[in-house]
Amino acid sequence: MDPILLARIQFGANISFHILFPTITIALGWVLLFFKVAFNRSGNEKWMNAYRFWVKVFALSFALGVVSGITMSFQFGTNWPGFMERVGNIAGPLLAYEVLTAFFLEATFLGIMLFGFRKVPNWMHTLATFLVAFGTTMSAFWILVLNSWMHTPAGFELRDGVAFATDWWAIIFNPSMPYRLAHMLLASGLTCAFLIAGLSAFRWLRQDRGPDVMAALRTGVAIGAVLIPVQIFVGDLHGLNTLQHQPAKVAAMEGNWTTKGHVPLLLFALPNETTRSNDFEIGIPGGASLILKHDFAGVVPGLNDFVAPDGTRLHPPVAPVFFAFRIMVGMGVLMLMVSWLAAWQLWRRGDIGVPLAWVLVGMTFAGWVATLSGWYVTEIGRQPWLVTGVLTTAQAASTVPGGMIAATLAMYLAIYAILIAAYISVLFHLAGKGLKGVASPTGAGVAKGGAPVHPAGATAKDK
Amino acid sequence: MSSFLDGHTLPLIFAALMAISILAYVILDGYDLGVGMLMAHGDRAERDKMVATIGPFWDANETWLVLGIGLLLVAFPTAHGVVLQALYLPVALMLLGLTLRGVAFEFRVKAQAQYQRWWDWAFIGGSTLSSLTQGYMLGLYIMGFKEGWVTQAFALAAAAGLAAAYCFVGATWLIGKTDGALQRRAVGWSRWTLVATAISMVAVSLATPLVSPRIFERWFAFPNIIGLLPIPLMTGALFLSLWVFLKRMPRTDHSLDFVPFLGAVSLFVLGFLGLAYSFYPYIVPEKLTIWQAASAPESLFIILMGALVVLPVIAAYTAFSYYVFRGKATELRYD
């Protein structure tokens, strides 16, 4: 197999695995701060109990994010040495600022947030929670600045093929940064909202219906119901920004081959790169033109505009972008329906009801699906470029032999599969333990003088 | 930009910053990884106590690796590419080890009861794999990434040596953070790992000048040797004093419990200074100097400004965290 493709699959697998966990922790940090502040203000134990349950989820998710992030910091060099050689003058400072202003902050105060409740004053513990949430968000800021710069580079000049910074303000606030950052932070909020709602609904179904579970359920549903319309609006703005700066990506998202007006909004099609047309197309006439140009006759760019005279393809592979985009949008629509229905049900009836609770459980990781497919749209959509117009992915690849990449790829995939399975099963295990009567704040699941926390023996032990 | 911070000085400053980060990582995650390896000798209750001594710190400790490798990446991109491609497989294995160790912190207490023991072994195995591969890479680096069985043999010996050194610093950390039976066991572990560490340091110190005439010249040419003599002498004296001190541990009075750990840190610092002196100004031995590998001064300047503001703040809150969790470790609990 082609070493570049293997390197891309390996890096893609790592970065896909990594993003699952920051997507949860970025928003969950702020939700924990909300629980903590609500407790400080009301003195109501339910908020502290909600905090104690969700801080475990946070700790577990954070650890997975840390280890996969460390892997990534090495894979920049092992897989894409050309990236730093050509654009390191831009990417370097941005990554350095991420480590300096975010990683140390979150890692250090995480220790105090998790284990310092009895060792520091309450205000200090609340401050530590804030600093962890702030650190995760700063980390998201810097990495999205860099990612956005790779999509819409600005503020630099090329000397002998190497990028040199000319205007840091323009680099940081590059054209797609505000949209991408907002889109990603909202994605994190939604992922976290559905995780909280899903696990809380699971606890509710297991007859674990204490005030802390209901408070978390309401919080999750409320966050989801409020953020999803905002996300749809911001996503639309982001799409218009992409149309302006990366028209080939939008052409692939719409499955539109020739530049023309009255472009349909395709609900389904099989893009065919051999015939350069779509098979089995079902669409709403003029829909894409209306969304992108706010006019049925609006001219939408087509993929055929991005082919070099010698036949070299200068647009991304169409099918992955086309389908990933539909999965993301479909998930968004589903999130809108479910969160509004759940909000209405909780508000009108005061309870969630069994069928809807099961739907929420089924959508516990809906945010992951939407976030990953969104990232595939934007990252595959940037191909063949690594940095738009500056550096192609092939130019940045390493000289490591394909066999070595394939062997390590198999190792990474195996460990990621194990870890995802363990993560999901442990989350439901932690959620299910409430039923055993260990919802009381005794830190169940934490090392307690050595005796393993055995589900069957937990009741007696924690009484 | 002032003429002081030019293309000559900036790479030097960044080499120093990177060296400090790597040294901080080796000491700080070194004790974490050492404790992780020593967990092989503990029962479940002892393992819980051992994890409790490192639980609040490990994440920040590991961040020094990200900073070190990040500085290599951003300040010396050419060297980063060369080094990491040469170390492709050991890096992948080290990452596997760090991954297993890092997630096992959480899974060993949160997973279903029947799996908790597996995660304990993932913790131990991950710590061991990370330490061995780091030592192996250090060995390859010292040998200048040369091919052949001599390099491989030396790298394997270095792997065992660094793992022993990590176990030693981990054992001294446990002496400081625990008491009672576990502390007594830690004293025992520290004695034999001290001997193993001494043997490895002597081996590396002898091998390095032998593989490189340039390094031989640096250490043994005439006026140099006089000025440099304190480094091996101090190291030797430190080994002896640590041996004598550990013979008298554990003490009923706990006021000196951190002395062995501080001694171990001093050993790491001396060993690191020796290596740094041997390899300066090369960042890839005998191939690339720090100036040949450095990024554009403009970009280094931007990073330096941030680092000068932020690093003291990081140092302050790191100190605060060690202050909060000072003294003997207590059970890890969230409430």
C-alpha cells in the first residue's frame, strides 16, 4: 500500500481517536464549574453529587485525551516532517503557546480539582475547576487557530518555499478561525450535552432517580436544546465562509460537478469520479443554490473547475466528503428533534418517559458521530492540500518505509479499539453503580485503602 | 528585535530551554514511571498507596515531555524530523507504553472489578515499556544512530540502565511519600536500584568517549580534564553518600525522608550535564548543530516572549500543587 496513504490513515486514526475526548472535556469542564457554582450558591447537595459523578467521567476522558495527545505531538514529526520544515515558523509558535498557556495549566490544576477537595479551601477548589475548564478551552483555541490557518493561511510570506510570519494578528485571526472555533466549541457543548443526557437517562431507566440524576438530565437536555439551533446557524455561516475560501470543498460537499445555477440540494447520490457525475441522484431542485447563494438561480462552483490542464485532480476525493457531510447534517437534525422533544417532555410532564429515555441513551455518543464526520468533511475537503495553496500532503510525507507504518498502524488501531470499548463500558458501569446504593458521596470507584470496589459487595462496603 | 536576540543567541537559549524540559521530564516522569514499575512487587493495597503518591502529579509531569518534544519540533524542526524518523519504532512503542500507563490510572479503579487487575498490569507493563524504550532511544542517540550490533547492544544496555535509574528515583520518591511497611520495602528497592544505576552511569560514561573521538577530546584533552574532574568526583561521592544514608533508612524521625529523592535528582542533573557537555553543540550527534537545525529567529523570538512570561507562572503553580499535596501521601479521593 502507498506509504502516504498509510501515514494519512495512521494520523487520521490518531487524531480521530484523540478528538473524541477533548470534545467531551472542553464543555464538561464548564458544566462541572456550573455544578460547583450552583452548589456554592444554593448549598443543595444534589449539585455536589452531580459534580462527584461527572468529575469521574471528566478524569477518565481527560486521561484518554492526554495520552492520545502525546501520541499526536510525536506523529507530527514521524509522519509529516515536511510540515514543520515548510510551515514550522508559523505552526511552531502556535503549538508552543498551546503547551505553555493550556497544557500545564489544565494538567496541574486537574490534580487539585480531582484530589484536593479536602486539602484546599472551597473557593480554591472552585478556582481549580475554573482553571481546568479555561485551560481546555485555551487549548482548543490555539489548535483551532493552527488548523484554521492550514485551511485559510494568512499573514505570511514564502521564501524558497518556506513560510515566514509577517503579521501574527492576521495569522491568529485568519479568515476561517472565528467560524471554525465557534463551530467546534458548540460541537463540544452538544457532545457533552448528549453524553450527560444519555448517561442520566440510563440511570433514570435503572430506577436511579435521585435529585442529582434529574438535575444532570435537565442540564444535559437544556444545553442540547439551546445549543443545537445556534450550531445550525453557525454551521451555515461556516459553510458560506468555506464557499468563499475553499470552493472545491463546498463543491464536493454538494456533489456538484459543473459550475452552474439552480443546483439541487442532494439528499442522496453516489458520486462517481470516473464518469465525473452522480449516480442515483435524489435532490431538491435549486436547494443548494438557495442555501449557498440565497437565490434559486445562484451559481455554485463545480468540481470540474478544479482539474489541472494535464488532468491532475486539484479537488478533494468527492465521496467521503459528500457522505460525511450528510451524516453530520443528519445527526444535527436528529439532535434538534430529540433535544426539543425531551425539553418539552421534561418541562410539561416533569419526567422524561421510558421511550424517550431510551432514545437519549441511544444518542449518548451522537456528538462523537457528528463531530467526527464534520472533521472528515473539513480535513478530507482540504485535500490534496495540507496547507491550502502552500504545501500538499504528499510534499510533507516522511521517508519511513510503508511496512513500518503499517505495523505501527495495526498496533495503534488495536489499542484504540480496546480503549474505546473499555471507555464506553466503564461509563455505563459507573452510571449503573448508582442502582447499588452507592450514589452517596463516598467517592465510589476511587482507590479506597486497597479493597477493590466490587459491584456485588459495593452496597455493604459503602454503607 | 535587539541584536542580542539574533540568529546566534536564540538557538542557544532554545537548546537550553529544551534541555531543561527534557531534564524536568526525566526526573519528574522518571519517578512516576519508576513507581509504576515497582508496583509489580506490591499487593493491591500497596499498589493503591503507590498510585496515591503520584496521582495528583503525573499528568503535569508528563507535560514536560510534550514541551520538550514541542520545543524540538518548533525550534529545531529539521532535527525533529531526522531524530523522530530514526526513532520511529521505539517512539511508537514508547507511546504505547505511555498510553497504557496513563489510562490505567483511571481504569484500574473505575473499571468493572474483574478487570481492575488487568489494568494494574497495564500500568506496570506500560511504565516498564516506556522506560525501556526511552533508555533505548537515549542509547541510539549517544551512538549517533549508527547501524550495527554494537549500537544495538549499547542501546539495550542503556534501556536497562535508564529503567534502573527510574526505579531508583521512584523508590526514593516512595521513601519520601510513604511510611510504615511500604517505606521499608521502598528502602530495600532503592538500595539495589542505586547499585544498578551506578553501574549504568559508569558504563555510559566510559562508552561515550570511546564511540566518539570528538567527545574523547572534549573530556580528556589537557586543561579541560582538570576543570571537568569535579563532575565524576561529585557523582561518585553522591553515590557513596546515598548508599551510606540508605543503609540507615528508614528512620523513626521522618524529617529527612526526602533526602534520598533529592540525592537521586542531583544524580540525574549531574548525568545530564555530562551528556550535555559531550554533545554540545550538536543536536543530532555529529550531523546537525543547533544553529543548522534552528527555525527562523522571528518565530523563536515570539515563542521566547511567551515562554518568559508563562514559565515563571507554570513554576509557581507547579510549586503550589506540590505544596498542596505535601508530606506523606493520603488516599486518593474525589470528595
